[in-house]
Amino acid sequence: MAHVGIIMGSTSDWETMRHAAETLDALGVAYEAKVVSAHRTPQRLYDYATGAADRGLKVIVAGAGGAAHLPGMAASMTHLPVLGVPVESKALKGMDSLLSIAQMPGGIPVGTLAIGKAGAINAALLAAAILALADPALSQRLQDWRRAQTDGVATDPA
Ligand code: RP5
């Protein structure tokens, strides 16, 4: 059963959001990935967000670009933690995405990550860390992943 729901506003977001999926794969975390647009498929978003907890999801990772209301709208309709990934936009390089995801009014939080690939990877790591609070085996895998990352950093630049 998927514990993380990765949603994105468009298939064009997959190039960014696939990094969240690949990171969850590396950590052995079950997830699903769906295209759910706040403005093009509002009913799909409503059904997804309102049904997420009952379907067994624990964390939602939502990526969107431009006027990126997907993470905030999803968060408004579920009590699950929602992590937002600002997808880099053509016109404003993702600053629009970042601000529209981060600047939620008080009361409905979205945990906002960095623009683009780094944000997608970190959203997955944060989702895994949340799940690991109640999953010692995953906690160990996450610690191993971090240790491997540390071990992989060269001491010399060339
Ligand atoms: C948003 O509009 C999506 O999240 C995407 O980042 C952006 C552009 O979508 P497309 O025009 O590529 O479908 O809804």
C-alpha cells in the first residue's frame, strides 16, 4: 500500500517530480504518482485530497509550477502533512511557484521545499523522515542513505 502520494499539476512536472519518486525508491518507501491539477481537474483534486487518508496515505508531496495552488488546495482538504515542491517555471524561474506555495495564510500549512530537483529530492527525504518516526526499519534505511551520502563526498575537488 502506498504511504506517500506524489501529485503534480501536469505531466510536464514529472521531469522534476520523478526525483522524489526515485528517492523514495532508493529508500524502499511505497508511493503512488498522479497528475492532479488544481485548475484543470478540480474534481480530481477534491476526490484525491478528501480520500487520501482513508486510502492509507500518510504524507502528500505536491509539485506545481506558476500559480502553484495545488499544494495549498490539497492541504485545505486533508489533515495529512503536505510537502510542496515549487516547479521551475519558464517565465519566472520558479519564484512564482515558490512564493505561491510558501506564502500560505496561517491555519493551513504546506511544508515548502526548494525550487526544482533539490526540492523534489528533499520532499521525499522529509516524507521518509516523517514515516520513519513510526517505522524503525525505515529510520535505519534513512540513516544508512545519509551515511552513504557522507561517505561519497570526496576530500579533493579533482
Ligand atoms: C501548472 O502549470 C503545472 O504544475 C505546471 O508546472 C505548469 C505548466 O503546466 P503545462 O502547461 O506544462 O501543462 O499547473
